[in-house]
Amino acid sequence: DIQVTQSPSTLSASVGDRVTITCRASQTISTWLAWYQQKPGKAPNLLIYKASDLQSGVPSRFSGSGSGTEFTLTISSLQPDDSATYYCQQYNSYPKTFGQGTKVEIK
Amino acid sequence: EVQLLESGGGLVQPGGSLRLSCVASGITFSTHAMSWVRQAPGKGLEWVSAIGGSGVNTFYADSVKGRFTISRDNSKNTVYLQMNGLRPEDTAVYYCAILQIPLDYWGQGTLVTVSS
């Protein structure tokens, strides 16, 4: 099974800051990686798929990069509405494992 | 509009069984693989199981293999998760989802609590 390791587990940043979250897969997954945002009490919301493609309706301040085993999610200018937990998920093969999550807090 | 509506959650004793259901609308159900994802209280997301559109191919996380069974009835637009041998660590909100990325739909979740 492919393991997915996400870091950091929490981060605190100010409005307007550039924020980066990293995801590492235990074996190569090409670009079969997605990023989700989840707010308390809600189902996850897909932000990025195929490592760098922006889901329709998602603000352009969100971007993704990477391939193989190393991936990043970047928020170019953090907004108050971005306070949430972010997860990566590999969908190269079953089981479609999630990362442990990164909680983003606004200072 | 695509809607996924889960039901069947509740309180069950350790070792007990529960069957979750998820009814889909707004999609051609039989053409989509269906998944279950769970989230323990205060914890992260855990992919649990998936089933192909025809129902032939099924997949499980190691943590539930041999205890949970996923199935579907395409005539009823419904996917099921039969959960046997439940353990306290199975306590979670269980989401039904279509994870054919970028096609991505989730239900509202149903809470399963395993406790004596």
C-alpha cells in the first residue's frame, strides 16, 4: 500500500502570507494526487487534482505542484476563509490513502 | 444536482453489526465507482472501501478487510457498507462519496458510535 505523509500538522500564518503544505508518497504516483479543504462539520471540498489542476470554482490563490513522490499545496495570499484543515490524497492505486492533514490557523 | 444521502448510523456495542446505506440522485449511478470514507472524532480522513460501477470489483482498507463488505444495488441507486465485528476504533462519521477525481461528490455523513 502507498503511504502518504503530510507536513506540517499545523501552521499559523497571517492574512496575506504565502503558505506551503507538503505531501510525500512512499512510492511514485506520477501526478495522481489531490488536495482537499475541510471545515469543521463539513465534508471535504476538492481544491486541486492531478497534482496541479485547479478544480472549477476554487480561487486562483490555491495552486499545486509536484510529481513522483513530492508534492506541495501553496496558498499565495492567505485569506480568513482559508482557515481549515487540508488533506492530500493519492489516487494512483487502492487503497486511496489520505495524508494526516494540516490545520491552517489565521494569526 | 448530485445528492448522496447516507443512513444507518447509530450506537452499537463492540462486536456488533451495522449496515450503512447511501442513496444517490442526479447521476447515472451505475457508471460511477462509489467509496466510503470515515473520520473519527477530531481525527483525519480515512479511506475505507470502494466498489466499481458494476459491483464486481471491491477494495478495502487493511483496517476493515474481513469485517466490512461493500455492495451496491444499481436498480435502487444505493451503495451499502455492511460492518461486522465492530470495534471502538471504528467510531467515526462515515461519508459516502464519488471520488472519480475531478468528479467529486460527498454525502453529509452518518455517525457510527461503537461503545458499551
